[in-house]
Amino acid sequence: MKETTPTAMLPCFDKWCQRFDDLLKTKAQKREFRQYLGGLLGESERKNVFQMARDAVEVTYHKLHHFLTDAPWSSDKINERRLEVMNQCRQTKIRPKYRVRATRGSLSLKRCFLRYFRA
């Protein structure tokens, strides 16, 4: 069963994603970025591209896969921005001994995003 649709996402989700829009060049990249994050935050048991595309409305495997593997965006810049955003909030501020790791194929963002939205 399809669990998420882009129009059903909370306005705060889109507002939060807008903080990354200047790092993404095209409307398609911005759309797929939101769909990828929606998939990470979704209730799917497995967090892979196939499962995310299958469980969400208006998300296709090929577009999401292309965004993660071939689209020209910088995972380092996205991660740097994520850390800046997290450090602006007391609840998600990174402690000196805390190590954050992210890779292009699998941005380790779910836990951080959940903290942000629960705050």
C-alpha cells in the first residue's frame, strides 16, 4: 500500500527542505531530494530505493535512483548544510564528541531529521 504522497507532507517538511534548495540545481533534483527524505522518514521497514519508490505515491524507482547515483549534486555540501541546520537548534546541536558520517549512496540522515521534527 502506498503510504506517502508529496501533497500530504507537512508544510514544515517542505520549509525544512527549502534550506537545501540552493544546493540543488533543477526542479527534478529538489523534488527527488524531498521524496528521498520522505522515504527515509516513512514507515517502510527497509530503507532502499526500491522500497521507497514502491511505498510512496508519485515516486518512481528510476528517477530516485538517478538522483542518488548520477545527478550532479554534492553530498558533502548537503551534509555540511545539514550540520549547520542541526547546530542552529539546541535539541539537535552536535556535541563535541559526537561524530556524524554520511555517504552519497546512503545519507545517514533519518535519525537527525527525526530529532528535528520531534523538537
